[in-house]
Amino acid sequence: MKPSRPSKETPTTINQDGSRFFIHPADVTGFFTRWRRVFALLLIGVYVLLPWIPIGGHPAIFLDVINRRFHLFGLTFAAQDLWMAFFFITGLGFSLFFVTALFGRIWCGWACPQTVFLEHVYRRIERWIDGDATARRKLDAAPWNGAKIGKRLLKNGIFLFISAAIAHLFLAYFISIPQLYSWMTNSPTEHWGAFVFMAVATLLIFGNFAWFREQLCLIICPYGRLQSALIDDDSLIIGYDEGRGEPRGPAKQEGFGDCINCYRCVQVCPTGIDIRQGLQMECIGCANCIDACDNIMSKLNRPKGLIRYDSQAGLAGQKRKFIRPRIFIYAALMLAGATAFTLSAMQLRSANMNVVRMTGRPYYVTEEVVRNQYMVRVINKMNEPRTFELRSSAEGQTYTMEGNEEGIIVPPLGEEVRPVIISIARKNYLGRFPLEFTLISPEGENILSREAEFLGPKPELLKEL
């Protein structure tokens, strides 16, 4: 049962009996549509090319989960470096807050993968095969015959192929293109895990873009609900100039506003809302309604911009404020996250090292020495085997170290765990003391140091033994 008209109280995609109403937005042309398409193709190109572009011997983005190495534009992060992800993710989050406070849901309409692939890939293919919005609605209502079955098979076959391609590219970000090709050319039984992942990811992507579509934005994505807390009356949104458009009426009669109530803005909306009812959570900021309305205004020789990018204050005829307190707060938090991540990334080394005390007793006492045992883990982030030297120092202490006689040889992108024993003669032992381990690269560079503590009994107890 078709819903009557878009309403702010009820999503258009829900019929009066509670069933799903499938939206078939009409096609539209115009300034924003053209530039959104260009930007979408650019983003798709970036998504496709990033696993192919080598930087520093690795793909530009290579999340090597198997080996716990993460390569981002020439930087290599080990699992021990993942604490930096906190600053990276929070920086991205506050960047989104900042952009939303300024430009509303521009992310949803221009850059979100859901919008990019749905509007500029899947929906384009659907229009080529099934026709315009009117033809698609007729095809939906038509009985199953040869023509309808053929179109459905062709469309969904192409959708499935594209979904599989997107899923394979996504997997390439984690295993690299050569590894992906190797797995694709071998039997699925050799890589069951990856094969199941690919099958599930392909079906999820296919189901989303072929059937679920705008429901992802309306039901699942939390960003639409967050936006009401992130924007204010001065944020840039897509809105309807009610003062200019009302009252609505026929174009050839006097006494009415510029809106002729043609519903063209509703027909092109991918979520089925009527933007003239005001700002709504379902609006994804795609600007289709702007281009649709501008086309109508041009035909009527009336000024464009009846629906336009503007703030709620601007649409109400009030002065717009670009600088607001929340802009400073979001910008400060965004810069704090970016600065922390940048400074952390500058401290990245070509190797990493951890020093922990060996399990068991904290120290051992023999007739000659007091001994502490440590486990040293050295991680090589380079693509070639390297031999590291381990040094230790403790101010004012005389001791011996075992475990580094021939250096620590670590394979490419691998790690080596080595027991290290520190012993001090009983006569020299004066109590626990701080100890510093230093990792030296094959080139003699001091890579990093780790502090530890040498433990033992009270010195006076040793004299009593």
C-alpha cells in the first residue's frame, strides 16, 4: 500500500500497513549532480588504486593482520604501535564533528561509500537496464514474464559481479594484491577462511546495494541521529526557502510563491523525503533536490536557489555566523588528535623491543652471584633480515650479561624472542637498581631503549647466608 505523501512523522519507505515501500528516485542533472559524480569517480579510483601503489616496498595501505604489521603510506606500525590508533581515530572523529558543524551532512551526500557506490554505480546500472523511475515502478508491478526475468537476471548478475569485485579489493587491503591473486587462482579449499569471508562479504554488499539501500542510512547508520547534536542554526544544510516559495501554486497564476508544488524535489530524493517540510534526519545531503528545483526554476525563468545550501538562519533571512564556539571546540579537539598522532608517528622506529621479566622467581641467588632473567622481544619492521645488538647499562654497577653474544638475528618483518641473563657478583651487590636495555641497529644507530629493574634480596641478608 503506497504511502500518501512524505511526512516528517513517518519514513516514506514504510507503507501504511508497515511493509517496505521501495523508492525509485528519478534521475536528475545539474551542477551538484555533475560534481558529485566526478568526486565519486575520484573516490572509487582511490579505493581501487591504493592496494596497487607501492610506497616504501609495500602497498600504500596494507593492513597485514596475519603478520601484525600495518603499512600506511610508507609508515610501518607493529601491533605494539596500535595505541596510536586512539589518536588517529579520535582525530578522525572530531574531524567529522568539525565538518558536520560547518557543512552539515556533506560527508553523507558526497563521500560516504554507501552513497558513492549506490548512487554512482548500482543505481546507474539499474537505470540503464530497467529504465527511468516510471519504468522501474511499472516493472516492479508487472507480472513475471520473460522480459522481467531477463532484466532481473542481468541486473542482479552485474550487481553480484561488482559486489564480488568490491569485496575482493577490500580483502586486498589485508593480504595484498599478489597474495589475493595467488589465492584466487588456487582451490578455495586451500584458504577456507578467506573464501568464506569473500562469499559472506559479497552477499552482504550485494544485499545492501540491491535491496537494503537507503535503509542502511535510515536504520543502521548512527551518524544521521548524531547530526542533530552536531549542527546548529548556522550549519550549512540543504533547505527550502519558505519565505520565497510559499504559498505554493500554479506558475501561471498570480498571488503564489515561486514553488509550483511540482514534487520534482520529492521524486529525485533517494530517501523519499519532502525537503520543503524542513530539516529531517532522513536527508543525506545529496543535493538532488537542489538540481531538480533549479531545473524547474530555469524553465520558469525564475531565480535558482529556492532549494539551496544555506543555514537555517540564512533560510529564515537572518545573519549567518561562520565562527561559533562549537567550531573552536571541535577544531581544537581535531588538532589535538592530529598533533598527538603526528608526534607519535615521528617517533616510529625501524624496529621495536619489549623487555619483560621471565616467568618464575623474580631473582636467583647462588653462592657466587645474584641473577635476574629477562625475555627480550625484538621486532624487525624492515623487508630484510637484520642483526641487532643488545646493550645494557646501570650506573655504578658491575655485572655481566648473557644472551647477546652473536647479536639478535631477526627475519624480515619478523620477531625474535631471546632470554637475557644479568648476573652480579654477591660481593658487588648493593641492592636493587635500575637497568636500561638499548637496541642497536646494524648501522650502529641507537634505535630505542627500555627500562627494567634488577631485583634481589636485601644486601645484609646475603651476608648472613
